[in-house]
Amino acid sequence: MTEYMRLESDSIGEMEVPGEAYYGVQALRANENFPITGNSLHPDFIKNMARIKRAAAITNMRAGRLKPEIANAIESACNEVVCGMFASEFIVDGIQGGAGTSANMNMNEVIANRAIEMLCGKKGDYSIVHPNDHVNMAQSTNDVIPTAGKLTVLDLLKKLEKSLKKLDSALYKKADEFDGVIKIGRTQLEDAVPMRLGQSFHAYATMIERDMDRIEKAKKEMYTVNMGATAIGTGINTSEYYFDHIVPTLARVSGYPLVQADDLFDATENLDGFVRVSSCLKACAVNLSKMCNDLRILASGPKAGFGEITLPAMQNGSSIMPGKVNPVIPEVVSQVAFHIIGHDVTITMAAEAGQMELNAFEPVVFYNLFDSISTLTHAVDTLTDNCIIGITANEERCQKLLDASVGITTALCPYIGYKKAASLAKESLRTGVPVKKLVLKHGLMKEKQLDVVLDPYAMTEAATKKSKAKVG
């Protein structure tokens, strides 16, 4: 049986559209023009476009420009989209030409056709509800798309912040658990001075807190939107009521404390706020990857490496070497970091490449930014649940490596001088005799004083603020 088709037209010409489709001719053209990633618009981005259309319909109705029955049908259709209905009708690729016009029109057509149905009409009869004249009333792609982008960033950052807080808490708990484990610290992968394993995890937790603070500050820029700007910032085609009330209405619809930008031209053409968010994500990813590098080194072995900690065994590590277990969770986190760093370059260049009163490259900015937030969230979740929580300390191994190290000679410098301490370190490495025995052998210090100076735990607190690692 031949599928029923309906004929639609736009400024390019006529085109057949599947009769049962909620999308229309403009979305279908975009679907054919942009077979780029194979991925449609982000689900949260779709929901936020629908929230904007709902807020616009409410505001235009109150302004007396949209008939109540049409506004109510549009609002009901928007609510259905927000609830996840008609997901398959959004057929435009996530990366597209036209600054997001295709995404905006895909939404306008779906909402219009669903509203038409609610008013007992037939899909495609835009004399009842028109995608441009009614659904897109007093709007432009150029204020809808960046605003939807900001709302989506806010939605996604909520999940990331929750995941980072859980990771931070897990790290603080490990810091407390490992507070009494003394080990040798390392600089440039060479023996340095004694420290506590808990201090390493406390440092990771402090780092994550700093990342959360950066994200929180960057997130606030997302509350300033350019709704009402329409095409370039002049507010052309808006009513005075709509211009003054669209952002407060959208704030109520979205649940975010949105404010209208003071300079709508700036808010329409410049994307530096998204660059800042991306930069914070990159910094967080870099920090996480550095921490995972440390974890892999500390857990290396289990016999021929550092072996100071043990990571949870998650899966077989080799198809040929029996019993091998790899640090797969830290490995995947680092790969996500590389991925996000690449996205940040793309976002930076796309923001830089805007011209005049509009940046045409918002689609690739959002495609990459949304992916950065989502993949980072998932990476943090698996790092916390499948790695950090299950890490155990190998205290005997830590003590053995500490005892074999000459790093403690640093503590002798104030008493015997750097040159003599260096000589003792070399002699210990050459002969295998512990530093402490060599000090006594050469009569450089009294044993009682030496016991105090070379107390490893005391060395971990020297000249530092003595505070126990807190539990988050």
C-alpha cells in the first residue's frame, strides 16, 4: 500500500511530506540537507524549545495577539513534547547549517500540526495553526535557539553537579580512611618526602570542590537570555507586552531565575558564556584525568609496580594473559577527558567564528557542549561507583617502599646540611644501609634526636595546618 503523502510548500517550493508526520516541509528539507552526524537534537534541547514555545504562546495570548483557542492548543502540544511525546518527529540533525533555523522550524511544525489535531483539523492545514505566524509569533531562531541552549546547559549541569558532589564526598571519606597510612611522596616520579595516603585523596577532593565552584559561577551566566531580541536585538515583530513579559513567563515555565539581557544585541551575537562553561568542563576533565593517572600509577603491578593501593577488579584485562586485571575505570575517564578537550577546541573556534549580529555556528557549539556535560557526568558516576568507593590501601607495601627510600634525608638538612645529607643518600643507595643507621654510624646526630627528626608521621605534618580530613 502506498503511503499517503501531503503536499506542503515553503519559499523554496513544493514538497511531499508523509501524511501522518507531525514535522513539515522545512524539517524534511533539513533532514535531506544535513545528513551529518546521524544524531537528532538532544532530548533536553527539544524539551526546552517546547518550553519556550509554550511561554511565547501564553505571553502572546495575554498580549491580545493570539486567540485563546489557538494559544491553548499550542500550550497543550508543548506540554506533550516536554513529556517526551513525538520524539521521533524531530528529524533534524544535531549539526546543521542555518544557525538553528531548521531545529526551530522542526519544533514549530510539530507543535502546529499537533495543535491542528487538537482543534479537529488535518495535519498540514496551516490555516488553522501556522508554524510561523502562530507558533513562532514574536520570536526568531536567533533568540529561541540560544535561550534553549542555555536552559539545556542548566538542566544538564544539575546532573553533573550532583555527580561531582557524590565523588567529592567519596574522596573525603577515603581521605579519612587512609589518614594513618604513611607512604613516600613523589615528585617527577622520584622519591620525595613522606606523606599520608589520606593527604593525596584530600587533595583530590579539594580539587573537585574547586571544579564545582567554577561550574557554579559559570552557570549563572546561563540565566541571562535574549528572548525578545528576535532577529538581531531590536525586538522587531514583538508587542510591548510580549517584550516585557516573555522572560518572566519563561522563568515560571522553566523554573530558572531568568533575566532578560540588558544588551540584546550582545546576547544575540556573542557566545562567550558557552565558551566559559566549556572551559570549566575542560578544567574539570583535566583534573579528573590527572587524578586517574595517579590512581593507575599507585595501583600499578600488582607485583612489579608501585602497588600502594588496589583498585576494584571490574573485568578481565587480557584475552591472552590469564588473571590480568586492568585499571579500566581510570582509563575510560581519561578518554572522556580527551574527548571533552577536543570539544572545547571546537566550541572555542565556533564562538570565535561568528560574524556581525549573529553566530551561525550555534548548532555545533550545542552539539559538543551537551555531549561534554553528559559524558563527563557519566564518567564521574562510574569513577565514583566503580572505582573510588572500592579502593583499598596496601599498608605493608607503602611502609616497605617508605623504609627503602632515602627521601627522609630531606628532614636532616636543617641539622647536618644539604651536602652531608646528599652524601648520606648516595651512600644508602649504594650500600643498602638505611639512612638512620648511617647517621648513627657517622656520629652525626644523637639517636633520641634522630628518632624525632625522622618520625615519618611527624614529617607529614611539618609546617602545615593540622586538620583531619573531613568527611563530606
